[in-house]
Amino acid sequence: MFDYNFHWRPVMKNLPDLLEAGLLTLQVAVLSMVIGIGIGLCLALIRMNRNGVLYWLATAWVELARNTPALFQLFFFGFGIGAFGVHLTPFAIVLAALSFNCAGYLAENFRGGFQAVPETQMRAARSLGMTQWQTYTRIIIPQVFRIVYHPITNQMVWAVLMSSLGMLVGFRELSGETQFFASRTFRIFEYFAVTAVIYYVIVKCILAASRLLAMRLFRY
Amino acid sequence: MDQTISFFSGFTIKDVWFLGEAALRTLWTSVLSISIGTALGVIFGWLLHEGRILAALTLAPVLDIFRSVPLIIQLVLFYNFAPIVGLNLDPFWSGVVILTIYTAALVANVARGGIEAVGRPMRRAARSLGMSYWQDMRHVVLPIGGRAVFPAWVGVALGVMKDSALVSVLGYVELLKASQILITRTQEPFLILSLAGAFYFALSFPISRYAAKLEKRWAQ
């Protein structure tokens, strides 16, 4: 049944390259999360106000990001906007698609978080003499953050997993690099098996880090 | 003597038919893997709930792997692994197998959540009314727990439907692969990608809206 010889040596030889590509994966994921959180927060705030063109734009963004495949979004940033003469580098394509997707998903989480904080707290804080800014930064945001902490962690994991699509637009992150080496040596299974392990370790590290951080942040 | 061969030709009505066929293949792949995967996932969820320590040490980590490794890597890995153990699967069946396991891994958690959503006192009450274990499962846990996690299940199913686009890496011509082929020929990326995106959106948006509405109604 097993007349296949596993050759792990070429993989081990390229392991440093793969790990370096893993860092690139992490980099693009973190960057897209930072952008995604920023835009997602804006989208959530805009959608809560329910007025004007901005509301419809934000809603369109959120619904498009949530209801189409990530691969479609990637292709759209890859080839779709090429129709208008915009050509991005593979890194920019992946970053744009990931940020677009993360922003859409996070916006819904943020909106849920804001809605979970009773409106009366705002009025209570204001009547205690806090300014609007103080109320947001000291009362509302800390509570919202606590609620959206887990969704953000999940989204971070998704961002890492989704960045693997980069290999389809020629981006040499972990998956792209793996495919590059695999197609050179035809040791496809071995290379992708090692890559799967690396992804697993990355995801576990993120989850562990998030749990440790949560213990430190949410002591009270 | 002015003979030229044209590599590119415009978008015709026949191409819409081509896309439509591919969309049906996307649907068929998703329906198949979602239905089998859900059945498996419910069994896994039940095992996770009833198996306690044993399941937590064996089944849970295995399912966790499928959630921590990018789907695209799983697909490539399985597609290249199957021949090693003597299975000759075409891209379609490889895709369905992996999507099914992936669905099962996601649904298992949802199903366990559903079983645990039914309070222990309620289940004791059912048993002390003379119901057997399976009667309790069928007439108490299924309607109450099922209702609690139905929206989450819809989310998983739609996610798998969207992720089925990844089977294209194995060369299976589903909707996104078909649009890629057409883009290469017609050089009209924006139009074709919009059509493909519209299909996914038209499928996913109403269902997710409906699920959200149900969730709201059931929450009251």
C-alpha cells in the first residue's frame, strides 16, 4: 500500500526559508488586522448613525465582505480592478483583500459590542461631568473591548489562515513559498505537510498569546 | 496574406451558460459536503459531549487540526496524499472529502454547544417523566438546542459554501475557476468577476439575513 518513499531532506533544507515566509504571513496578517480594526471601527460607528450615503456605503462594504468568498475578494483586488488600470503588487493585493475582509467582519462585531453597552451609561458619565471623549475612552471603549476581544482573536486566526490564498496571486508567503519549492522538487506532500504544521503552530501561538494577554488585561 | 490568430474574443451569451454550469457545480459541491459534514458533525458533537475526558483527549485535537490549518493547504495535502495510500480521487471527490471533514469539524462545536444549551434540570425533568435517553434527545434536546444554534449552523454552512471556491486549486472548474478561465480569454475581469460575485452574494445574503431575523425572533 505504501510504495512511496517520503523524502524529507529537501524540506528540511528549505525549512529556514519556510519559517521566514511564515514571518511574512504573520506580518501581512497583523498588518491587515490593524487596518481592519481601524476601518471596522469606522464602519461600525457609521452604521450606528443610520444616515446618508455613508451609511449605505458602509453597509455595502460590510455585506460584500461577509457574503462573498475571500478568494473572490482576492481575485477582485488582483485582476478585477486591473480593468481600471490599477495594478497592485502581490503583497498589496493580499493586504488589501485581507483588510477589506477583516474590516467587514469586525465591523459587525464592533457594532454588537457598542450595542451591548447600555446608552444610560453615556448619560450617567456625562452628568458626572465627563466630556464626550472621556466617556468614550474611559467608560464605553473598555467595555466594548472586553466584548470584542474574543472575536478579534478569532479574526486574527482567520487572517493568518486566509493569507494562505496569497499563493494563488503569486505572493510568496508561507503557502506561496511552499508551492514554489514543492513545484521545483515535486515533493508536494512533504512540503505541504511541513507547512501545515507551521500554520498549526502559528495559530496555537496566537491563541496562547491571546489567552495570556486576556489574563493580564481582564483581571478584574 | 494578413492572417492573424486572435487569442482573445469577447464575452458572449454562451459564456453565461458556461458560468451557470460552473455555478451549479459550486452548488453541488457545497450541498454534498454541507449535508454529509453536518450529519458527521452532529455525531462528533454528541461524542464530544458524552465522551468527556476521552473525547477531549482524542477527538477534539483531531477536529482542531482541521480548524487550524488553512483549507487550501488541507486540499493540496489530501489531493497529493490520496494516491500515496492507493486512492485515486479526482479533484471533485478530493474536494468534497476535505470540505466534508472541514464542515464536520466546525459543526461538531456547534452541535456540542447546542446540546449544552439545554439545561441539565430540563433534561433530568425529561428523564424523570419516563422518557428514554433517545426520546429525551429527540423531543427535548433537538428542538431546544437546535433552535439555539441554528443561526450558528447557517453561518458555518454559508462559510463552507464560500470556501468551496478553494477546490479550484485542485483544478476543479467551479464558479471562480470558470471565471478565471473566461477572464484569460475575454480580458474582461471586472464584468466576469462581478457576475461570479453576484452569484455568491445572491445566495449568501438572503440566507444570512433570514437567519439573523430568526435569531432575533427566537431570542424574544
